Amino acid sequence: MDNKIYVEIMLIAFPAACGIAIYFIKDIMNNHKKHGEKIIDIEKNYVKKEELEQKHRELKIELNNGIKEQIGNVKDDIKEIRVEFSDSNNKTLKAVEKLSQEVNDIKVNYISKDDFLKQNTLLSNKMDKLMDMMYEEKAKSAKN
């Protein structure tokens, strides 16, 4: 009877132990499968540190080259502006010199408004004197 009890306990315990063992093994396998999927997802969506550093270096070199090119373009633009400014400045200086010469010519060839008025007043006074003299002469000849 003792053996029979042990056999019955074994018949009940063995399948239960197998069921529990199978449950844990299945759980472990499911976790292993989930971890495998996560690893694959990480490999697809994430970058290794070395790849990131390499990409960072490449971008830095590309950025430096772009900046150098833009600086070169700006320097060329500045040179062009300087040339244009020099040409414009030279034209302006020539125009100012021409205007200065014309002003000097005006000073030499023309009189000022004040001088004109003085000369006009003097001429008017002389004409008044001449008119007075002619009037006096006419009056004298009318008396004689």
C-alpha cells in the first residue's frame, strides 16, 4: 500500500511538475522571443556609437567646407563691392572736380547779385544826371 500511495502521488505530482516546468519554459521562451524582437528593433532603429561619431565627423567636415565656401563667396562679394565703390567714388570725385571748376568759372565770368545791384544803381545815378543835364540844356535852349 505504501508503494501504491507513492505511485499515485507520483502520477499526480509528475504531470503537475511537468506542467509547471512547461509553463516556466514557455514563459522563458516567450520572453526570449520578445527580447529578440526588441534587439532586432534596436538594430533597425538605433545607431551604434561609432556610426554616430563617424556621421558627426562627416557632417562637421561638410559644414566646415560649406562655411569656407560661403566665406569665400562673401569675400568675393566684398571685393566686387569695393571695386564698384571705388569706381563710383572715382566718378563722384570727377563730378565734384568738374562742378568745382564750373563754380570757379562762374566766379570769374559772372558778377554777384550785390555787385550787379551796385553797378545798376551807379548806372541809374549817371543816367539821372544825364537826364537832368539834358533837361537843363533843353530848358536853356528854349529860353534863348
